[in-house]
Amino acid sequence: MYSEIIFLYYFNDLTGAMLTSMIFCLVTFLGSIVATHLPELWYGIGVVIGAFCGWTFAYFRIRFMERNLDAHIFCKGSLLKPGMGTQPPGQVYSRAEQAAAEAPAAR
């Protein structure tokens, strides 16, 4: 289950990672409360059920992300932070400016 949470982070699905963790914690808590009324052999059943529920939810969330991967990659987010302002110059390097900057240093 923990590796699935990391995969959800990798796909930038923070909501899915949070829901997976919350489902695990909630089901483990409730399962542990119920297990206190069972024999000592079953005290750990809450963690097992919680891990299974968290893993199952994360599995289907990752499966949904992989099926809709094209829409996730090409339709959400941007590579550059959008903002208003002047456009930077298109020229990156100029030999004349570089030579002028190096000329006083060479003397």
C-alpha cells in the first residue's frame, strides 16, 4: 500500500494519496475497536483489513489514472508558471556583447 501511495504522488494525485491514507487509518481504527471484543488471536485483524481496504482503493485510483493518462498529462497543469509581464528577449547569446565585456578584462 505504501508503494501505491508513492505512485499516486508520482502521478500528482495528492487527493488519492490522502484518501488512501485516511481510508487505511479509519478502517484500521474501526477494525481494532471491533477486534477488542474478539479473542486475542484476532487483535491484529484491524490492521489487515485496513491495509486491504487502503490497497484496494489505491489500486483502483492508479488504474483510473493510467487509463486516463493522456488527459492527465496533456490537459492539466503547465510547464511554465503563467504570468503577466513583458516577454523576455528571444536572443540568448551575442558574440559582440561577449567580446565587449571581455575586452576591458584582457588589457
